[in-house]
Amino acid sequence: MSKKIVFILILILSIGGFLRFFNLEKIPLGLNTDEASLGYNAYSILLTGMDEYGKAFPIYFRSFGNFQSPLYTYLSVPIISIFGLSVLTTRALSALSGVIIILLSFLIVYKGFKIKAIEISLTSAFVIAISPWAIFFSRIALEANLGLMLILLAFFLVISSLEKPRMLVISSLVLALSTYAYHAERILAILFFCSFLSLFIKSFIKNKKILVFSLLLFFSLQIPQFLLFNTSAFNKRFNEVNYLKEEVFLNEGGELKNIFLGKYIFIAERFTSRYISYFSPKNLFIDLNVNLSAMPNMSMFYSWMVIPLVAGLIKLFVVRSKTWAKTLLLLMFLSPIPAAITREPFYTFRTLPLFWCISITIAIGILEILRKISSLYLKMTIITIILIVSLGSFYISYFIFFKYEQNKGYNYQYIQLIKKTEQLRNVNFMVDSARVPSLYILAAFYNKINPNLIQEQSRSRQILKEYYTNSKINDNDVEVENVSFHLDWGSTCRTNLIIAGDFLAISDDQAKDHHLSLAFEINDSNGQAYLKGYSTNPFDKGCGNK
Amino acid sequence: MFIALFLTILTSFWFWRIIDNNFILGILLVIDSFLIYKMIFLREETTRGLHISILSFFIIIFLIQLKAGYYWGIWVFSPTERIPFDNRHNYLSSDLGPLYQNKASTFFYTKMTYQLTKYNQNIFYNLDPNLYFFASHPLERQNVDEFNKYSPFVLPLFLIGIIGIFKTGAHFFAIAYGLVIIFASGFVQPNYISGPVLFFPVINSIIAKGLVVTFSFVKKRFKNSE
């Protein structure tokens, strides 16, 4: 590789790194409870070797009745040990994974696909660096992003194994690790590994020992997960979100309930509609219903990218017999399967590998189009205009609209409240957590509560005995220093107490009835009071000597 | 081939809905389907007259649709759209300062952004395969009467037809026509009662092609096995 190529690659990595790390602790504004759980559990493992419930080095991390894949938490431990627990260190691993994904994109296309034109590799890396989906998912603590990075690393190694068979062993190890990174990868890794080996079986059958060893390695590393196969830890999330169950068919089957094999037609229809939706230009290129897995006014890709995507798909079709095209198409068509068997429409977290494949196809399409333009001046003008418009619209969607419109989803107002409780340590707080049931984890995170204090409360609730099996134990009844997270109107007779919540929790009439005095307000992004804190007045209420 | 096209049209739910709402539009679309099929898949038989006919039909059908759905397509805010739009005006003003607080920027945002966004959305909604085969399921649109246009069982034929286009390539006029109907469809509201009818002839042609290819394949296999 020439110095010029290395320089351009470093420039692309710098741009990608900047877009992923710039103001990472401030945008998204706040922290969602899953991120707080990842960070705090890493902190707890670091200090005590146990998670917040007192479980030593769990295979899955229990989190508010659900279970998180463990790898992100464990890999965050060294980061937190060096730099401390903070929003930045919690998100750092995802951002770092995002930068590695850019590098892997270059390596996969350059070394893995062995496409001679270096500009395809550089364009692929650049498209990943500036794609909205890649930046967005790198800027939240997201297990799926780590899972994508590992899948791509395994993808690179497995393609390399076609020429260097020993790489298959390392790729099987990395693929096995990816299944501990995110739930969707448990399905995708197995599907991809088995499909790839089947597709290129003639290459691998010459090295039977390596093939068998790799398969054994991959499946033996799944043993800890298989041991939990019949527990809530392994399958609760899947049971909640799939549509394969009888009751779903009975509720939503409609006329198919009266048809022979109606359930299977129902499942096939559901699967196909969801699978197709992940390739739909509508979902990929325009604004979705705004939620935590998307930005306002922007979808996974810039709108203009639909044109090079079509060009890239045509090119892929033309060269479909080539090994690199086969492997890319294989990953592309397998990636949506884990998401397509769940109920949520277009759940982006579960299909990051698909977005990567689409990005590479877009890069191929961009070069196909640019090759048809002979004038260098025209090419540079088009590229410059598109870049300015794209990055400008991304800046507006993410750094402005997203910051204001999604701060409730990232609990910004509740975090301000928690900081208030830290400032007023001598006062007791009773915070309503009906809208954010796992609010205690934010308090534990921001106040860096000693994990032993949280673990003791869990032990008293017998959670450890049924850690993996019983997800129904109410594990939200936790107190953090001077804060409890349940409203008890009987406590309004206590002194030195502030009751806090939104207008649904504490109406003006209730405040009046209980003789509460407004102590503070916390505003939302539009400057309107969102949370209010009221101090109790037991004497005014007539509580007597309390 | 034309039998395949005829079958495709008659068995689609969409055709009957169009006929029910506007009989003349339905007939025009059927004729247009045959013309489009000839243009895309029988390229050796295309003539200038065919191109002019297709263009004429396009203009008539587009005007019929535009008359019903133009105003609501890109010019009308619903209340749920208005509120975030106004809030974003404040966010931009607050964060961008003088970069936004000038005549050009505010004019662009208040007078053009909404229309451009709606236009963009309308185009991409019409490119959603689920709109045609699954009544937009699983992401049904608010305030839109989603209806089944084709049976989901026809989807494989559609995909085979698309591959057929990739294999044979497309005439320049066909590509241009495709782009024109895509951009034109953006001007019409998504909940137009008959749906995105400009795509009706094209999709029928592609499905019919898929049917022809499948039938040929089965016939060939049957002959070989004999």
C-alpha cells in the first residue's frame, strides 16, 4: 500500500472518529437505562467481581427483568478502570467499535474481496464513516455495534480462510465471541457460518481437520449459552418479541384461523413482510417514526444514496459469480433473518450487518456512476455538493433535532433530578418512577453508588437463587442513598422529604390536598416544566408530632 | 405473454379497486400496462409511436391523479406534522444563531423544507414493496386506507421479473419513464383512494414477465424430464 493510500485511510478514520467521539458525553443528551445498566454493571464487576445483583461474572447480565449479552459489559471494565465511570467511558467501546468497523470495511474490500481497484476500498470506508446509521449507533452504548464489529472481523477472517485455511479457526473463535455480544448475533453467526461453509465446501473439504476443529471450537464456545437454553436468560426476549406462538396467531390471524395450515401461512406472511421491509427504500432512506433507534428527519442512509444503491445492486448482479460478490450477498440476505422473526417492524438494532452490506453496495454503486462521468471537475463538484448537503443535514438532524426531541427518551430530565438529589444530600427524596421503572440505575450510575449497597438489597430479595430462571421478581424496588423510587402518599407526613415526579404523578390538586410546597422545577427542551419537586409540610397537613 | 399480463391484472385486488373508484382510469391503466410491457420486455418491437402513446397515457393518468391528490400531497400540514415543524424552527434558531436567523434560511425552512420533505416521503412511500404486497404491513401509515394490491404469493413472480430486467437490461426510454413516474408520484398524496396508479402498469408488467419466465422454466424442465 502506498503512502498516499495510507494517508487517505488515516484521514477517513479521523473523520469517522471525530463524528463518533465529538461531544459523545453530551449527545445523546442524557443516558438511557440500558446504557446506564451496561456502565454500572461494568463498574460493579470492576469493584466487586459481581454485577448489581451480586452474581459473580454472569453469563448474561440481568437487567430489569430482561437479560443483556455480557461481552459489552466485560470489555467496558478496563475502560472504566482507567478513566472512571462516566457517560463517555460507557459509550466509548461502541464508538471505538464504530471506528474499527470503518477500518474493517477497508480491509474486507481490499484484502478480503481482493478487488483490485483500491478506490472501492477507500470509498467503502468513507461511506461507512459518514453513513447516518453507522454514526448514530456508534454514539450510544450499544451491544449490537460491538456485535457488528465482531461479525465483520469474523467475516474478514472467514473470507481470508479461502486462501489461508488456518484463518478459519480464528474466525470461528471470533464468530463465537460475537454471539456473546448481542442476541441477534446468536442466530446470524450460526446461519452465516454454516451457510458460508456449505457454499464453499469444496475449498474446505481439503482441510478436514481444520474444518472439524473450527466447527467444534465454535459450538463448544456456545456451551455456556446452551446450558441456559431453557431459562428466561436465554429465551425470554425472544419469547416476548416473536410471532410464532399460538396466542399471537389466535389474536392476529384473522381469516387465516379458518384455513387449513393457516398458522403456517400466517407465519410465512409475517416473516416475508418483515424481511422485505428491511430492504424497503422507504425504511432505509426516509424518516421513520421517531424513536430511540432513529434520528428525527433522517433514516439509516441519506436519500441520495438510493441511486448508487441501485447501481451497486446491478453491478453485484452482474458479477454475482465472483467469490466476493457471493459472500457479500450471502451476508446481506442472511442478516435480516433474526429481525424478521420478531414482531417489531424495522427494528434497526437487529440488522446492523445488513446496513453494512448496503453501505458497501452503495460504495460500489458510487464508483460505477463516477466512472461514467469523464470530467474530473464535474465529479469533484458533485461529490462536494453531496457531501456538504449530507453532512449538513446530518448535523441538523442529530446534533440539533435529536438533542432536543429525544432527550426524554434518554432521561435527561430525570438525570437533572438525580443530580439535584446529589446536591441536596441531607434531604430525603421520593421519586415517582412509573414512566422510567428502572430509574434507580441512573441514580446508582451518576452518583457512583458503592455496588455493595445495591447488591445487598438484591440479596434480600432472593434474586440470586433464581437469577437466570425467574425474570418476574420485582427487581426495581431499590433505594439509593437518600432516594427511594416509589411514591407513597402516606409519607407526606414525614419531614425533610421532597416528593418528585411529572404532572401525571403529582397533579396540582394532589399537591394542594397534601399541603406540598413547590421546591424546584426541571424543564424539558421546550422550556416547560416537566418534573416538579415538592417538599412536605406535615404540620400544615395536620400530621401532629411526626 | 399478453395472456400472462391479462391474468396478472384480472387477479390483482388493485385493478378491481381502481375500476370501482374510476372505471375510465381503470381501462386506461389496463391499456397502459400492455404498452409498458411491450416497451420493457419486447424492446425489438418498440417504435416511436409506442413511446408517444405511453407518454400520452402517462400525462392523462397523472392529471387524473393530480386533480384528486395534488393539494393534499405536499401542501397541507396535519396538526401532528405542524407542531414538530414549528418546534424545529425554534431549535434551529437557538442553535444556529445568525446562520439560521436570516431571510434566506428562514424562507427556505418555512416555505420549502416541509414541501421538499413531503415530496421526498411520498416518493419513497411509493417505492416500498410492502405497499403493494402486504398493504404496507408492518409499518402501516397513519390516516391512510391501506389495502392489498396484490396477493403476497405473487411476490416471487415480481422478484423473478426484476431479475429478468437485470438480465436483459432496460431500454433508455424505459429507464427514463421509470424515473419520470417515480418523480411524478411524489406530487400526489399517499392516501389517494386508488393508490399510486402510475406504478400499476409497471408492476403488472414485471409480475407478468415473472410468470412467463416461470412458466417457460417449468415447461423446459418438463420437456427435459420426458
